[in-house]
Amino acid sequence: MALQAGIVGLPNVGKSTLFNAVSNSAKAQASNYRFCTIEPNVGLVDVPDERLDKLAELVIPNRIVPTQIEIVDIAGLVRGASKGEGLGNKFLANIREVDAIIQVIRCFEDENILREEGAINPISDKEIIDTELQLKDLESVEKKIQKTEKQARIDPKLKIELEVLIRCREHLEKGKNIRDLDITREERPAIADLFLLTEKPVLYVANVDEASMHTGNKFSDALMEAVKHDKAEVIVMNNSIEAQIAEMEDKDDQQLFMDEYKMKEPALNRLIKSTYKLLNLFTYFTAGVQEVRAWTIHEGWKAPQAASVIHTDFEKGFIKAEVIAYDDFIQYGSEAACREAGKLRIEGKEYIVKDGDIMHFRFNV
């Protein structure tokens, strides 16, 4: 399941540094000049999940396999990107391809790191990006309105679609994002083919100085205040510290480093978990002596769909699913004990998989 979250922001806010920290399969160049990142870097990121570790303690498998998401490091945006300034067209095309946005906002002062927008102002930085995405979406909506207006004269059914597009245009013209517009499931097909940039869910990273990594500062506080009505989470972290932790291969060295900075865990863990949640993803587990493994599905998927992420044959030949709730497995300690206690259920094709289910599929090819 190749769902992607794209890291975006103005130049020199710490995007590539954050990518280097979160990615366990690729390292992005991080330098102090505009457009350091030109082609988007893509990295696979393990999703931290304490449940996986607890299952492994009980089952003692040969290997543990976490689930993953893809993180994309996208070139820094500048004012005027919607009109092609800088790497604007390429930047916006790359955002269009991701499923969610991690927007990095500079919330620290450092005269050694270039900044073209004047004094540090996280609200202004956010608005620059919002405006560029809104302008590009407005361009897309306008084009479709022109096309749909002509077609609606012949096909009255398209009038409803046209009404939705006009609502989107009015919303964007007010400087608002499409994700904040109340569009019903029935209305969504009107804009589905546009892959609108401002419809994508957003998570904000307030990149603060070392002194503010636990408490935040006036800049991160201002950002939180600005997005409090957006239903968007803000994660306060120091990207440089997180990158240093990620570079350490020895877990003891990591722990000593975190102890020095009074950290219980890397802030990256919260970021990755929040990104996973932002994408509306659930996890189910398979647990056996060979491996304990986490599998990614969408919220609301039924058992056959969930089986398909293991192998498409599992969905085609699906018969039943053996299901144990995570809390029951932890309480009783094994599949056999859960079966004996009546906590193992047999579910059919209509069963909606719950986050944390331990599952075994019966199928016939």
C-alpha cells in the first residue's frame, strides 16, 4: 500500500533534515541554499507500534516486521510557485501525487541560516504556502468549470457537478482550503479527478531551537493558535536533534543521547504515528513463530480486503478469518489460550477489521 506523505515548506526550514531523520532507507541532501532538493527524495519509514513489541514478547518469533509508510521530501516552495516561480510547477505536481502533507514551519532564529522572507513569522510562512496551493487549485477548478458549463447545457445531470465546482471556486477565492469545505460523499466525484492540493490533510511540524524542544516558544505558540480551528495537529520538535538520534545505530547510544536532552522518546515517533493516523490507516497483526508482523489497511476495510495486503489470492479465495482482539491476546498470552477462553472469533466477508486485530485467514485458491 504505497500511501505517501509529502514534506513541504519554504526553503531552509528544515525539510530535508527532517526527511533524513525519519527515513530509514534513504538520505536526502540537506544544505543551506534554495532548491537544494530538486527531485523528490522518497524513503520508507517504519511505523513505531508498541503493540507489535508486546506481541513479540509473548510469541518470541524469528523476526519482527513493522508496517511502513512512504515519506517524500519535496523541493522548497517560494512565493509565486503557482505561477511557475522557482521550481513551482514541479513542486506543485509533486504535492499532487502525495496523500497527505507534512508542512514544516521555521520556529527558530538563526542568522547563519538564510531566510528570504524577513523576520521569523510562522503565520506568514503558512499563509504563503496556503496561498500558492489555493491559487493552483483555483486554476484547476476554473478550467473544469469552463468545460462543465458547456457540457451542462446538453446534459442537465452535470448541473449538480457545476454547482459543486462553483462552491469550490468561491471558497478558494476567499483564501480558504477545500478540506475545510463541507463536501458530501455524493458530491466528491465532481472534484475527484482534480486531486486538489488544499483538499489533502495537513500535519504541521514546528521546527524549534534546542532550548524550546520541550516547551515550544512564541513562534510555535503562534502557529498553534493559527491552526486551532483547522483540526490540524502541530508537533513541536528540533529537526537537527532528531536527525542526530536517527543517525545512531546503537540503541544504548540513542538512549544516552535522549537522556542528556531529557527525552522519553524521539519526537519522530509521534510524527510518524500522527502521519499514519492522518492517512486514515489502521494496523492489524499476524502472529506466529516465524514472524510477528504489522499490516496496513484503510479504516473501514472488510476482512477480504485486509487479506489482500498479504496476497491477492487471499482475497480471491477468502473463506473465513480467525480474529483475536489485541487486548484479549495480551491478557491470555497466546492464540491457544485465547481459543480455549472463547476469545478467538470466526468472522466472514462482511467483518470490518478493527485496529489492532490479530488475524489468520482461511482461503481456497
